[in-house]
Amino acid sequence: MEQVFNFETINDYNVFNNHETLHPLVSVIDFSKANPRTGSKMNFGLFCIVLKQVNCGDLKYGRNYYDYQEGTLVFISPGQTIDVENKVDYYQPIGHALVFHPDLIRGTSLAKSINDYNFFSYNTSEALHLSEKEKQLVFDCFAKIEAELKQSIDKHSKKLIASNIELFLNYCERFYDRQFITRDTTNKGILEKFEELLNGYFSSDKPNILGLPSVAYYAAELNLSANYFGDLIKKETGKSAQEYIQNKIIDVAKNKIFDSSKTINEVAYELGFKYPQHFTRFFKQHVGNTPNEYRSLN
């Protein structure tokens, strides 16, 4: 039977990795202290950022695999299940991790911004690949947090630890921006495929069947998480993925409105709007005229 581990507390994860619990809500893990193990399924009720320095099987989230090589950072948030699919061979984990309970950041500035770090929802092939210089910055951040954990807990502990975690996550944001740039060729291929899928959507019967296209739909078609896809499109075009889709809807709508043999209601349904009045409101919001006014003017 498949082995499944549930990590609801910091102590759960520390015990799994042969670590002493210095603080009930946060820990820095050195995987070389863990016993050799095989792959397993792990359910997380914690935030966990893992820097692995050894290949240890195929890391799977949902139905997709991480682009998971030596020297990559993987971000896990509460509620995620991670599956290492190498279930037979034993391996010695090598690397480090920062793990913290959601309760650690309650009432801190990090609690207000944690959802802005979209990389916690990158769930397919987009782990963060680090340069040697970036890896050293990660180690420095981990070392500062670990040094604080070895102090006696006092009224300053929570704020200082949360501040150091926030600094680390801000560095990660910078690293991801660098990765978007250095993977420019790959990103442009995704943008071209997105444009192709958009055009194909409106030349098919999908609007009638599925309704208006969504960011989640195209992300799934491209095997990307919705957040990573949205961030990639924003970096490449300056527009959000939602804005990009809306601009395409307006462009297609304008062409259809020029066909005077179609009523505005027919145009609305062909585009995937459930109700014609929603189309009229949407069109006026983006163009400044109602569809009928636009038809009359042109």
C-alpha cells in the first residue's frame, strides 16, 4: 500500500527529517540529517520551500510534473499534495528547506502579502532554477532564520523571523523575474501558442459549448498553472492574461458587428455570452459605445 505522510505541524515535518523542534511554528531543515527513504505522497498543512541538491525521483503535483533538477527551489503551500513517484529505490535527501506554519505570520505584514507571491501556486513544470549566486543568497536567508531559532524565544522572535521570511520571498520574486527573462524564447513560444489557441477558440463552436474563454482554460491547455501563465503573459505583453483575452473578444466582436446580417443578440451568443445585455455592457465598457452605436458609426 502506498505510503502517505501528513504534515500538519512543524514537529511532524521535523520528526520526518530527524530534526529537533526549536520553534513550534517554523524550522530550517538540512535534509542530509534525514534517513535514506523512498518516494512517497506528502500532504502539507504548512508552507514549505525546498532547495534540493540531488535528483530524487519525479516530483508530481496533481497530474503534472515539476521541471525538477538539481539546484531548484520548489514552493509548497498549505493544502497541496506532493508525490515523489520513485517508490522503490532508496535515496539520501540532500538540500535544505524552510517550513513554517500559517499561524507564524498571522498579524504580521507578511500575512497581508503572502497571497501576492504567486509562485506558491505554480504547480506544474515551473520550479525556480537558481544560479550559484542566487543559491548563496538562499543559504544566507536560511542561516539568518536558523540563527534566530537558536535564540531564546522572546517578544521580538516572531517579527524578526517573519521579516526574514518576507525578505527571502522578495528575493525569490526577483529570481523568478530573472527566470522569465532568461527563458524568453520558451515564453515567446507559449505566447504564440496562446494566440493560436485564442484564434482557434473563436473560429470553432467552443463559445457556444463552453461560453467565454477564461485564463484557467488557456493555462490548462498550455499545461501551466493559472498564476504562472498569468505572470508570464504580463511579463511578455504588459497586459494581464485576462486583459489579453478581453481585447481578443472585442476584436472578434467588432468584426462580427460589421456583418449587418447578424443581430447584436446573435453576435453575443456566438462570442459565448450567456445574456446579450452582458455583451452590450462589456462592449460599451471597453469601446465607449454600445454594439448598435458602433455599428451605426461604422
